Amino acid sequence: MKINKNGNRLFGYFNESEFKLSQLSSEDYNSFDMDYKLIGIANYVRLFLGKTKINSCGRSVLYNASLNGSSPVSQHLIKNNDTVKAIDLSSLDVSNTRLHNFVIDNVKTLRLLGVRGIGFYTWGVHLDVRDQSKLSVWGKDSATMIRMKNNAKIFSF
């Protein structure tokens, strides 16, 4: 799915208040391709949790480098005509704890939708469709990570 600076293609699925556009103002690209599975994943989360904000999807290399703690091999990167494979979501209707619990409780379905990377953060959750078969999980909230790791059904998929 092609995403333009003005976001017009995305707004068929998400309205302007649900999509943070500031990262799309970089001068080194005008548009990017986003993996189509990400819209389905974001819509699945929104279906159950209400209004959901996409805080990040495609990032230029320069913008990504300016972010504290971001990886130089981020799934968000727009480079070499690659398809962006990540979104960062937060809920506007429920707490981050509820968002995190939803992801943990629904990880089997999220994997069926294509999720292969899950990051838990204080601002929300990172979901990506990286090219691998196993599930990568990370986060700094030890209670969330313990619950995720103890949820045996996740790893028996």
C-alpha cells in the first residue's frame, strides 16, 4: 500500500487524528510502501480497543537516526524501495496496560495476521511483519514480559 506525505491513501482506513504525520515531513522521500498486513493488524486492534493511533510507520534513515534508542535496521525504515514492515500503536480509549494485555491475550491471532515482532513500551506497542518465522518480543516493562513469556500458548503456535 502506497502512503503519501499527505496520507491520503491511509485515510480510507484511519482518519487524520489517528495517524501521526510529523515523521512523514522528511525531505528525502515523498512516499513509501507499507506492508498491507499492517492495516489489517491495526484495524484488528482498533476493533477491540476503540480509537487507535498509529504513532509511527515509515521513517526516513535521517529521522530514524534522530530517535533515541532506535535501531539502524528498524522495520520502520524507508530505504532502497523497501516496504515498511512496522507500526507503533497507542490506544486513545484504553490504558497502555490494557493495550499490552490485549496483545498478549491475542498473540495467536496477531501471528495469523502476520505479526513477527512485538515491542512493549510505556507509550504503546510496536508491531511488525518482519521476514522471519519466529516471534521476536522485547520490552522494558518486566511484568508485561513475564506475562508474555509465561503465556505458553504463544510459543506453541
